[in-house]
Amino acid sequence: MKISMSSPDLTDAERQVVMDVLNTPNLSMGDQIKRFEQAFCAYTGAKYAIGVNSGTSGLHLCVRAAGIGPGDLVITTPFSFVASTNVLLFENAIPVFVDVDPKTGNINPELVADAVKNVQKYLPRTTHIAPRTLKALLPVDVFGQPAEMDAINAIAREHNLPVIEDSCEALGATYRGRLAGTLGDFGVFAFYPNKQITTGEGGLVVTNDEKAANLMLALRNQGRAPGDTWLSHTYLGYNYRLDEMSAALGVVQMSRLEELLAKREQVAGWYSERLAELPGIEIPFVESSTTRMSWFVYVIRTQKGIDRDALAQRLEARGVPVRPYFLPIHLQPYMVERFGYRAGDFPVTEDLGRRGLAVPFSGVMTEAQVEYVCDAIRAEIVERQS
Ligand SMILES: Cc1ncc(COP(=O)(O)O)c(C=O)c1O
């Protein structure tokens, strides 16, 4: 049976709108991006939506809009995809990592509270630039589950810090009934083909802050402010524009969001039914504050006595693709080199990093495919043990 790690869920409607754009002369900055942004404003209730060409660009624009610069400190998580930290490095800011909750993998709000008060204690061993002041919090909604945003926002309010919510993995999730991505001052979504909706490549920022939104609109378009001509640039900007083909694809995907989320939830349910009782592994934990999980990946964790990497190899040999998830950010070679991190610095993150294994997951998986994957896992774990 052919099983892929992930797959987009596309129909003829998506194919048709992309073709329709190709039959016009407007391939960038036309009606489609406006429609895509309007769909997000309608869905999230945010006043402003800024479509961009990746989640990373969206996060970077938020970092610029929050005025984060060289030496500034931002509290964030080492258990994430690298982009949530990289956007700080782009501005020569210093990520201040705190460890995560062992059940969800989301940033631990108690540690955030401590780090805000005693930031010196949490600084990396070495920095390439003198540390300055604490400027923002950057929590990540890991694997489609919102971070403990009430606690994080309370800390942010008390210390007058903006919150950039990285919801790149969590479109459609709700936290105590409120949508992920709308819980901080800025929310960022991403649309790579393994995400809940895809535009091929793409991302989008939502915010209610008019000044920040206007700055981000200018920065994504080579720093052109309203009134600038094509060759005049008020700001140092980027080409972070989302093209019209991608935006058109996104409009159709957004119109199918409920269907796409429901299908992913069903696939996750098929996995959980089959794997919940299996000795030697843990299935994803859904926190009570997560009123809706938006399944992005399905990550199992091996328990003591099971070698995750050996299991991964054997599953691959059986034609089941799997991925260790995540490799901690602080132990990536460039982070070790710049900040002097060592194994043991963030034990919970490292433990999750050692035990997490993402199995094939998408909304187009069939129950038979899930069954096949689960049979392979069961065979490798139970039969090898006995
Ligand atoms: C948590 C997180 N942040 C940021 C990103 C970056 O998104 P993109 O790959 O679209 O740049 C991703 C996506 O992979 C992600 O999972």
C-alpha cells in the first residue's frame, strides 16, 4: 500500500480557479489576494489580514512591526519548527527560551512568568550581541493545539509586551472557544502543502492593530508605503507577496475549511482508536482548554524501553514514512554555535524531541491506510517485544 507522509486535499474547484487566474494578466497583487485576506478577516473577526508568501515571512513581518531589533529579547519556545526562532535572528534579536509542558509540548506559562521577572537567568550562555530589553512573547500553537494563551496574555499585559502567536500549525483550533491566531496581538498562519489549508507556499498575518497592519502591508511589498511609486520605497522592505494563483487556491481552500478540518479530525480519530491501548507508545494529549484541536500532524511518543529511531527505521522499511518531531531548536548546529546551548538545557523539550514520531497524516488518508500504519506499528512494538 502506498502511503505518503502528508498530502494536500485538492478538488477540481481549486484547479479551476488557478487556471482562471492564468487566463488573466494579473498574476500578482490583484483581486485574489484581497479575497483571500477578506476570507480571513471574516473567519477570524480580525480587522486586518496580510497575505504573504510563507508563514516565516508572516512571522518576520510581525517581528518588524513589533519593533524588535538588535539585542532585544523575546521569550519563546525551543520546541517548535525553527522558523519561529529564526525570524528573531533575522533582526539580530535574542531568543530567550523557556521549556515546555510535557503533555502538550506548548510553552510553559509558569516559566514564561519567571523568565519575564528574571530574564538574566534565562539568557543563552553566549550571545553575539549585547542583550537589551525584553520586547515580546512569541508562543507557538504546537501540532494544532493552542498554547495556554490566557496565562500568556496576562503576563504580557502586566509587563506591557506584545504577543506574537505562531498559529502556523493551528488554523481552526480553538482555545476556550476562541480561535487560535486571534489570541495575541498578532497571529500568523502558514499554508505549506502539509497544512490544514494550502496555497502551495503561503502565509498570512491577522491583527487588529491598524498601524502595524499598514507597516506590514508596506514591508511585504518592498517597503512601498501608500503613495509610493513602483520605484520609491519608504522602508527597507521585502518581497513577501503572495501571488494570485496561490491566493485563488487559498480562497477555495478556505471555503472548504470546515470539511478539511473534519476530515483530519476523523483520520486522527482512526489513529487514536487503534493506538490508544497499545503498550509502549503514547497518543497525542488534548488539553481541556483546547475546545477544538486542529489536527496538523499526528505525533506519537515512544515510552521507556522503545527505541524511537529503531522503530522509525523499521516502519520506513515496511513502507510507512515517519518523522522524528521536533528536533529541538536550541540543539540545531547554528544555535549551538551562536548561543552555546548544550544537551540538557531544556530537558522537557529534549525528551519530547527524543520520543516524538509523526506518522503519515492528511485529510485524504483512508481508514485502510490508517489501519495499515497502525498494524505496522503494532507489529513492530508488540510482536518484537514478545
Ligand atoms: C510552528 C511553525 N512556525 C512557522 C512555520 C513556517 O511556515 P512556512 O514553512 O510557511 O514558512 C511553520 C511551518 O512549517 C511552523 O510549523
